[in-house]
Amino acid sequence: MRLSEITVPDQPWTRRSFSPEFNRGRQWLTEEFKSVGLNVSTDTAGNLIGRLNGSAKKNLPIMIGSHSDTVPFGGRFDGILGVLSGLEAIQTLKENGALPAHDIELVDFLAEEPSEFGLSCIGSKAMAGKLESEQLDLTDGNGRKLGDAIRSVGGDPELLHQASRGANSIVAYLEIHIEQATRLESAGLSIGVVTDIAAIRRENIRVVGRADHAGATPMGLRKDALVTAAYLISATEELTEAANASVAAIVATIGKLSVSPNAANAVPGEVEFTLEVRSGDDAKLKAHTDGLLKRYRDIAQSREQAVHVQQVSCGTSTKSAAKVMRAIETASQNEGLQTMQLSSGAGHDAVYVSHLGPAGMIFVPCRDGRSHTPEEWVDEVGCARGAQVLLGALLELDKE
């Protein structure tokens, strides 16, 4: 709750990456990390890392963590729970004199949520060597470059390569997160064992019609781009609902839209929107998105308008490592907690950390499945159970 209160005034709970509130949150986290005896540093990508030295001085660390930035008017648990549960697990180890054999790295990854630079998972991408040098020149709405923003949080964009770690550079990665859905809550279960994280494909769609005077142009002569966009959006829902009747879950969302000239007395001449499609099956993701784009073009052609498509990003689904899933299952059983295996439709830093070594995630139920909203909530028992399983899974993995 204390970290959540570091927010933009009158905008609970907002702590955007690279903002003054984010920097204050980082300062608070740094002091908390140090208070339990962690060696604290910021890598050149701007990730905050606390390290507990293990007893056996083994080469590879076990990594745990998540992120402390939020979406605008976001929640108090998304990301934060993963960082602070990791801190609680380490503090419990130290209080009980149970020093692990491996080093433990607790990471607050930089900018997991979509940033003002149009990128998400900036810190974990960089750690996986997936942040391209040209992306450092991306700018926000104020003209600031991403490279300068990384420098402002203690990173060094000129030495970004030093933050990159190769394959098999960690024993495993564990992340605890709220489910952001209602499957655990509906089943009355405490722990979700994540099997996979869905792939995300984003396409920028531009519908080109013709701008005209709203009073002087007859209905039959209009080439209204907004009406055409409405047909495309309706087709998106229709085709995606139909797809879910026969294949694994696919979701499609149009959540960002701009209209030009955007005037009450003008026929819209151009509409731009973002199509986002997610699925845990890469082949079905491609087939469904390609099918949507074909329908878009057919609809636009029938209305004598044009559709221009530009792919923004296309990821692949990430499967959880079997040994990490087993560690979570064992830890849950040791606590007398029933589990459910489930997939994640939301993206997480674990997608990129999986390039470093075996990765897995623990989900805990959140009230009504609400997330990315001020009403996001997990009760104290849910938080405690998740942290206990995180600790147990960490100890299972430390046996290697």
C-alpha cells in the first residue's frame, strides 16, 4: 500500500515509467532492498536489481521479480505484487537463517507496461538482447528519446549491450502476478500455475475514404471512412466470436482509434486504429489475424475505399518451463493449497526472461478479475499464500 501511494495526485493509481512518481517509487524500493541486506544496482537498461549472495557461490542465479510501473489509473497489485513478494521471500530466508545455495536476484524490470515510447517490457527486452539500438531513438509526446529516458533512471543507453544476458544464464525465473481474470476466483482456488503466455500481434489499420462537407454531401455520395471502420470493427467481433467456437481462445481488441478531420460538420475522410489479436497458439494467431485483414480489405473495396495495413509487432507464445511448473506445484502441495493450470492472455516480463533460462509464473486470484483499474484488489490472505508458494518454489529450484 505504501508503494501504491506514490502516485500522480488525483489519479489513483498512476506511476508511469520514467515519470517523477516512478523515480520516487524506485527510490523507495531501493531503500527497501537495502534494508534486507541486498546488494542493489541498476543495470545499463534501467532495471533495478537486488542481489542476495548464496552460500555455495554457484555460477548461476535464481531470478525473481516483476515491475513497479503502472498503466494510467491502474491498480495496486499488477507488477508490484511480484516485486514485493520476492522481497518478502528473501527477507523470510534471512530471518530464518536459511541462506540459499544459489545467488538470488530480485528485479524490478523497467517499463513493463506500454510506455509513452510505444514499447512495453523495455527492461526485460534489453536483458534478453531484444531491444534494438534504433529503438533508443523512439520519442514520446514531448520529443524525449527513449535513450535519454533510460539514462534518467540510472541506465546507460550507450552501454545497453552490457545489460544483455545470454541463454542459460540463470537457473530459473519465477514471477508472481494477479490472474487478471476470474478462473481461480470462480473455482475457489488459491494458486494458478501458468502453462503459457499468449502471443500478441498488433496491426495499424488506416481506412482512407474522402472528407466532405457534412451538410452539402448527400448520403449516397459519401465515402465515410468512419462508417467503414465501424463495419471493420463489427466484423472483428463477429469473426473472433465465431473462431472461439472451434479453436483455442483467441481475443481481438480495437482499443485505440483516431478520426480525421474529427469535426462535427465534416464527413470523416480517414480513420486509423490498432488491431490487437492474442492467442496461445501461434499458428491460429496468424491464421485468424490474416483472415481479419482479408475481410477488412473486402469490406473497404465494396465501399470503394482503401485499407492500409502496417504490422506494429508480432510475438510468439511462451511456454512455461516444466521444472518451474513442478516447483510451483510442489510448493503449493506442501502448503496444502490446490492449484489450477491456466494460460495467461496478458503479456509479462517472463516472456523475455525465458530467453535467459527456464521461466514460470504463479497466479493468485483477484476480485472479480479486475485489473488495470483502481478497483484491482487481492486480499491479504491471497497475497500471503502467493508469497509462501513463491518462497517454496524458490527453495525447490535451489536444490539443483
